[in-house]
Amino acid sequence: MKHVQVLPRPGRHGRSALLGATLLATAFALASPTLADSIPVEILDPGLQVTTVLNTGLSQPMGIIFLGPDDFLVPEKGSGQVKRVTNGVVLPAPVLDLPVNSSSERGLLSLVLHPDFPATPYMYAYWTESSTGADSTAINEVPLLGNRVDRFVWNGNSLVFDRTLQRLRSRQTDNVETPGHPGTANGGEFGNHNGGVMRFGPDDKLYVFMGDQGRRGWLQNLANGPFLTAPLLDDTFGGPAPDTAHLAGVILRLNDDGSTPADNPFFASGAAIGGEVGQNIQKIFSYGHRNGFGMAFDPVSGSLWESENADDAYSELNRVIPGMNGGWIQLAGPLSRVANWKLIETTQFNRALQQVRYPPTRSVYTASLATSRMVSLPGAIYRDPELSWRYEIGPSGLTFVRDDSLGNANSGTLWMGSARAFSQVGGTGGSVYRIRLTADRLTVDTSADPRLADRVADNLFRASKFDGTESETLLIGRGFGVTPSIEQGPDGNLYVVSLSDNAIYKISPSP
């Protein structure tokens, strides 16, 4: 029995349906729930050590939420359960059990505490609802708006449903041809690019990363959608304007009750547009994103950082500013590399950008053309990534070390996990990275490797990608598997959650 209030299935807004995708590029979806990584876990800094906190009683863990020094919660992707661990023991009854659809990248994806917890006893879950009322792995058993952000009340023993803050796209039926556009059906239905990571900022606002869901509209920098002739829409549910079915590829900024802050960057322009589209635009903090599994706020500057996965070329690490346009789908990586990005996407790997409606052959070769084609909401600012990798490296969970608990050399550093295990892709799969910022905290400090002066790691071609060339000074750990979450605990140590190992590891100072 699933213990949650599930609201009625959302309506279709008077539209018909369709969605799809191609191959999953980098996703924790493919991680086995029983397969530990195939190389030993190790930390490469002699001043640090790695130990196993827990490797029994968990199935596909996605995060770690501390209630106290020896008391934490662990959300599980496939079971939809939130398990409580006290003194190293997984309690027999979950504190929450949601009816999730966990096909592909769906499931229970994140859980965060209210910034004033426990005085304000709220927790927030991002999860994909099963349309059957029970856990499901069937690709089509999900509502159109199956991705939910819900608020729960912690009563000391369990999580009790309070309200739904946001419903987002989940069903991708692009295997159905779009009327008026013959030959636009993808090969199958997909369940990827849900994003799912959430963070509260130093401003006490809730930031929600929503992947692009394979959409091809305004928020993917296509003003008229993917088609060259009428009807100019995205899919059979509408678009290309960001109605609720096309609010994707964004970071949303919400008040803790789900309402929209009046100081959001596009609040005024959304008000001028009005209606459902205008209300959605008001919620946007940044757009033009593909998909990602990591967000973290710099404890020094307060800036938001985000990791973003590539299709095949130019995975990214971004410092996100209010009103940022990340540039997708006009390009990935820096503007100076747009021609190389197009070359890789049109000649190597699967030569597609997920949707057959907008192939990479339609993209441009020059930076000026790429920027001229972007959809610029009033006040929007395009920004290059602070660091990118020529071939996909699979960035995942992010966290900052907020103090000197791991030594002065690690204070203020940014740690990043991997979206694929070594057992899946070899190379640098399952790696953990340590990234230093410049003194002004505005970008990545590349002084340890002159090859990174252009802020691009020109790693080499591998059929399975994940080559580590020019990342040698960033690599800090191996063998961690798929790591959707890295968190600093109350004791100052880092806790690395491994989805594929069904384990939680601790990185602490060497004795």
C-alpha cells in the first residue's frame, strides 16, 4: 500500500498527445540496482580516506538528508520509499512510500528540507507519479504531468502529504507522428530528461531543475518550435510557448509554499504575456538547459552552480545567474566551439539530438548565428559554461565544502559525481571530481593545468565517451559508481550516495 494522497490525473488542456526520444546519453537510469562498480572505491588525495557508511538495506538510493549526526533519510528511486537510518541501521518501515513510475530516469528523484527545519517541519519531494496508483516501470504508465513537486510535513516519524507545489511534464509520446508533419515520429516512447534535483538557496527560495523532456520550443531556443512549416507547434500537446506541458529545460524559483516570488527575473515579462504561459514564465530563474542531476549553492558567494549532461558533445558546469539562457538547443559548450559541437553531433555516435523533429544538421556553424536564433526573454543573458568537456563526462551530483573540516586545501571546493559507473562505460565512469574556484568565486580555477585555460577539457574520443584527458587535476576519486548526490554532513565529512552500489560512502580526513 502506498501512503500518499495522489491528486486527480491532470487534464489535457484541450490538446491531444505525443512525445518520444532516442538513445539515453548519460543517465543514472541504466544503473543496476544490485551491481557494485567493477573497480575498488578509492580516494586519490593522501590527506583523505574513504569508508563505507552503509551498503545493506538500500535499493537505488538517490540522496542523504541529515536529521542529526547519526540520523538521516534516504530516498530510493525505484521503490518510491524514503528510508530512515539511525545509528547505522535502516529502520524496517519507510517514513514515506510513493507510487512511482521509475522507468528510465523517472522515480523518486530528490528530497530536501525546509531551510528553517525542524522549526518549520516541511520536506519537499520531486517524484514521478505512476498512473496505476502502484509502483511501475512501464514506460507509458505515467500521467502527462507526472513529475511532481510535493510538500510534506515531518511529524517525527513519518512524512504526511501537505500540498502539491508544481506539476511538470513526464509523458513523452513522441513516437506518435505530429499531425501536419509527416515523418516526425521517433522510434519509441522515452522517460528521460526529468532533471529532478532541488535545492533551497540562501534566499530561502526553492530551486527546481527540470530537464528538457525532449521538448523543442521557446525554452529550448526555438521560437517557432522544431518545424519549418505550419502548424508551428512542438508536439501534439501544443507548444512551442511554455504552457504547463512545455515548461521544461528550466530552473524554477519558487516560494516555500509554491507561489512565485515577485523578484524572479522574468516576473514582469510573464505578467505582460498573461495566461498560463505568462504565469509559467514568471516562475523561471533560468532556461535553455538540457538535463542535469546536480545543483549547489556556493557558501561563500551564494551563487548557484549546476552540472549539465551533453548529448554527445560538451557536458557543462555552469554558474547560473538570474535570467540566464544556457543556449540549448542552439549549442552545448562555449560559443567558440559551436562548429566543433555540430561536427561531433552530426558525424559521431547516434547523430541525433533525441528528437527526429530537430536533427543536429539544422544547427548553425557560427557563434553569431547561434545567438541570433536564441529565444531571448526580456532581460535574458546568454552565458558560456564555466567549464565543459568536449566529449561527455557524465557530471552528476554537486556539493560545496563549506568549511575546513576536510583541511584548509578543501575549504570552498566544489565536488562533482558521475552519471555512469565504471562498470557501464569504463574510462572515468564512477569518478568523483574536486574543482577549485578563483579567488573572486566567479569561475573555475584552471591554474593547475594550462591546458584548461580555455575552460574546456579536450578529452579524447571513445566509443563509450568518459575519457579523462585534461581532467587529471580534477579527478579525486574512482569506483564510486553512479553518484546522484554528494552532501557534507553535520560532522563536516562528505557523504557520497551511490545508486549503482546501493551504498553510501564517507570521505573524511586521513588519520
